[in-house]
Amino acid sequence: MTLTAESLATTDTHCPYCALQCGITLDPSPGAEAREPVLLSGRDFETNRGALCRKGYSAGNLLNHPERISTPLRRRSDGGFDPVSWEKALDEIAQQAAKIRRQHGADAVAVFGAGGLTNEKAYQLGKFARLALGTSRIDYNGRFCMSSAAAAGNRAFGLDRGLPFPLADLDNASMILMLGSNVAETMPPFVRHLSNARDCGGLVVVDPRRSLTAELCAEGSGWHLQPTPGTDLELLLGLAHVLLSENLIDEPYLSTRTLGLASLRASVNPWWPERVATITGVPASEIRRTARALAAAAAEAKTGGGPVYILTGRGVEQHANGTDTTTAAINIALLLGLPGTLGGGFGTITGQGNGQGGREHGQKSDQLPGYRKITDPAHRAHVAKVWGINPETIPGPGIPATELLHTLGTADGAKMLLVHGSNPALSSPDASQVIAGLRRLDFLVVCDFFLSETAAEADLVLPVLQWAEEEGTMTNLEGRVLHRRAALHPPAGARGELWILTELAKRLDSPGSFSADAREVFEELRLASAGGLADYSGIDWDDLDQGAAIYWPCPSSQRLTHTPGKRSGTPRLFLDGFAHPDSRARLIPLYPGTRRPALHAPGKLALVTGRLLEHYQSGTQTRRVTELNAAAPEARLEIHPGTARAHGISDGQRVAVRNERGEVVARATLSTAVRLDTVFLPFHFAGEQNANLLTDSIVDPISAMPEFKNASVSLHPLGDES
């Protein structure tokens, strides 16, 4: 494969992995035999300040990887693949889509996107699905990531932005309560922003596992609360009970900036700390200690002390009650008078590289660009005008990701699926059912640069560009819009997804216009988002190119600045009011429903899944980096020594982890970091090591987030043979 960098200048851009979007610099590598086509180094940028994790440092390895796909591949009857021309590949996709639409209707063709796509690709993918295919069946893997946090933010604040303040605001925090997030492994440069809270003894981490992030609380830096898996909601209700019963709340703030205090007070009355302790396993004294410390720190923040923040991550969100659990955390922040002030706030830690922008611009089943609702006539009319079509042309809402994937190939499900930037065969809950659905399809198209587990099931695989070969914009975890710059010429056979969608739209005689040029698509995105909650209309491509720090919403009336250290747009949300019509936030009363069968029935343990320092998402990229794969080559089952002893399991032994959905085989690692009633598996591995063979497809009724973090399993020791 030939990648040429010599003709391109040194390029400032951003890391391809998580939502920190760390600043990096790419320099052309000297010599034709260079191991990597670029030299990659950390750049002084606010989120990372020159630091990178090992994933970021090694990202250049993938650009000229020998397993990279460089020509369209067509499946043979024996299951192998043959190269095929772009012309034939695109013609066949259009012909299959047209045939399936004629036979089964437009919704028989579905699209699955990703939170790693640029804003322009996410925008054009949603437009393509609704205009060129005429389908409502589009959703994306962000449904598995940020949907509960988004639903909670929308109902409490009227708007969802992961961090409604710049990440650098954490630098001066006196106290941070972090629930269900392991940033020390998932985004290590984030840890630098926790230093002051640790110095103040105010970092509090809630996690059923003593993760690397929880270990940051040691030696007087804070404390770790280790609840029974699946009981985060009750723990938060217990904290709220203490704040209210001991009158530790900010009453002036609550009376002027919120609604619903009386209802909230009634809903938390039954959750006194001693009762909560029997459910969560967290001692009542620790519940009181945490609530009182938060209240004291919040009071000091209002008189010149360091700000106080409450942050949530996937560990508390990926549950069937994830929206309510995140809402409970927001309720506490509101009781303390934090959101919409300079004294702190609430935020959720976005995971995927463009997890924020990816959910704003139309690849979600119920949304149009700019966070517009697909069911709102005025919103439909605005977008239709930009697209140059009749609003009636736009389909109604589709179905969320889990339902879309689990009904593939059924009477009511899609018969054809186009996948962009995602690997649902590995990353979806109850993955064996998703794989079965992929195999039931009449036609599967996957756009990727490696033969992922999903691509391996495809009828056609289309080779696309990697991050260093394309122009576009990304929106990081704090709502800052960034320019991703091209630093390399791509392999001759690879194509950008904007080009692919444009070519397919032509073949399908789509209404509207499509462009292969990222800047042109961005200009249209600006118009489509204008006046919406996520308004990008005032963001100028050239300003981004010059490094302007611009945060949405940024309406066209905004004046922008390029001055280093100065921010444009809306870096801090809600200072003048929340996004509800009356400008008040909502305190939401919560009533935990009937508990599901105990995770810890005789012979059963709770399975917690999560990430490793070395790998990212489904591992399609990082498992192909030699150094990363050598450091973590397989899934390891983390198990408490006492639990291992009770099951006859020794360190390093192969163990079958089973439930009614499937079986995973992994080697045991004995560790006191997990509870006696819990085991931990990473979700980056394939085949018999795929943790999602065990996870449940039950979803949150509000957000449709699957319950990744609440599976019950049994352990069965195996022989030590490889």
C-alpha cells in the first residue's frame, strides 16, 4: 500500500480516538521504508496539554497497516472476497436498494452510523437515509453510549451537551464526584484536570470496581464508594435524602432557577441512608459523609472557593434505568445550586471521538440536524427548506439501535443494511442475536478500512479514508468544534464516505443535492442547524482552521475571536437560564421500579464490562497495533481471590463465563479490585472472548440505552490448554 506524505506540510490536527480530541501534530516521515507514514507528537491543546495516551501515540501505525482494505470487496459464494471496481460496487448497492424498496418498502433498507464520524459525514448520512433511501430506519452506535445522558440532560435542562463548560474549568475544582467513569484508563490525559480536586482531598469516585481512577482517591486525595452493581440510583437517592433532610440545599437558587422541589422531596423521603446501605452495600456513614462534603464544598464555592462538579459516565448510564440514574445525579447538582453558575456544575463524559457532534446532526432515529425533532412540523419545515424539498418527503421517526439490529432480516425488520464506522457484530448487546440478524439480511454493505467482525459478514465492503486523510469537523466532549485536517494522500483505492454517499445518491435519483467536499457539506450543516438547540450557523470554517475556540450554540449573530485563550460561542451553558421556555431547570422525582431478579442469586455473579487502557471500542483498530495488542492480547476475567477460591479457579486459568444468552471464555486474573459478588470483562475482544455475548438487550424505556452493565453470570473453570 502506498501512502505519500512528502508533499504535505506539517499538520496540526486531533487524535482519532476518544472525545478529548487531544491536539496532535503530524510530520511526514522521512524515507520510503518508514514504519509509519507520519511522525506523531502531542500538541499543546487545552484537553491534553501535550500529553497523549498510548493509543494516541500509536495511531499512526494504522495508516499503512498491511491489513488495510484498499479496494471494494465482493463476497463469493464460498464466503471469501474478491476485489471489484468502485463502479460495479456502487451500481450493485443502488440496484439492491431499489429492488428491496420495490419489494418491501423504503423501511426495508436501514442505515447504521457511528459517533466517530465527522460532523459532515453524520449530517450527510442522515440526509442520505431520509432522501436517497427514503427510510426512517437509521440509528447509530451512540445509542449505546450517550443516549441516557442525553435524555436526562434534555428533560432536566432542556438541552444536552456532555460538558456544558470547558474541561479546563475542572482544573480549579475543590471537589469532583465522578460516577461510573474510569478516565485514568479510557482517556488518561483527562486525569491532569483532576489534580486540584485531589490536592484538596475532594475526588470521590463511585464504581463497583477499584479502577485506576478509583485508585486516584488514595492517600488522602478523596475516597472511593464501591456499591453493589446496579444500585447507583438508590445510592444517589440516599445522597439527595441527606441533603434535603439536613437542609444542606441552596434554597435561593432552587426557588429562582428550578421547578419541582416539593415533588422531589417527597420522592426521596423513603431513601434514608441506613435503608440505602442495605441495598448498595455502601455504609450509611459514607453516604452522609459524601453528601455533607459536597454541600460544604458547594457553599464554599459560592464565597470564592474552588468549584464543585458532578460527572457521570457509562458505568451508571448503561442500564435499563440509566436515564433515571443520570437524572438523580443532576438532581443532586441542582440541590447544591451548581448548574448554570461559575461555582461548578454537572456534566457527562462523552466517549467516542465525535460522540457529541455525532448525536446532533441527524443520524439518530428521532432527530434532524441541529438537535431538531423529526416530529416537529416547524423543525421539519426548516430542514426541508435547506434541503430544497417538501417537508412531507422526510420520513417520520425510526426505531432505536437495539430494536433495529435485533429485527434485521425478520418480517418487520430491514432486509438491507448499510453500516458506516461501526462494528455492531461485536459492540451490540446480546451480540449473537445481532450476528444472526446480519446473516439473515438480503444484502449487507459495510464501509470500513479494516475487515472488522461486521465487515467479515458483508456482501460488499467499501474501503474508506482514515482520520489523517480527510478533512472535516469534530465536536469534542465540551462542545468545542474542531477542524480535522488531512495530512496524507490516501491509498489509491480508498474513497471518502461523503463521495460514496454522493455517488449513491446520484444512482438512486435522490431529491436534494449531495457533495463530496467536506467544507461544502459543513456550510449546508450550518444552515440546517441555524436556530436549533445545537446551532452551528455562526461557526466559520476558516476561523476553525486558524484555531479559534468555538463552542456551540454559536448563532450567526455571534462575534468570533482568534485570540489565544479566548473562547467564542457558548463555552458555558445556562449562565443566563436553562433551555426550557421558562428558563428553569426541572427537578425530577424518581421512583425505582420493581427490582429485576437478583444478580447474585445462588451460583450467580454480577458481570461488569468496560475498557482497557490499551484498547478502544471494539478493538478493530487497537488490536492491530503490535505494541497495544502485545500489552493486552486477550480478554482477562477479573475476579476476587475469594470468589475464585470458591469456584476452584486459579490465576491464569481458562474460565467459561455463562448465562442464558451465551458463553465467553477468558483467562482469570485474581484481583481484590473487584467485589466478591462481581466479575469484570473488557469488551474489546472478538470470537469466544466477546463480552457482549453475555450482555442483555433490555433497554431504558426513555433513552433506549441497552443494559450493558447489569448481567448475571455463572463461572465454570476449564483446563489450562490454549
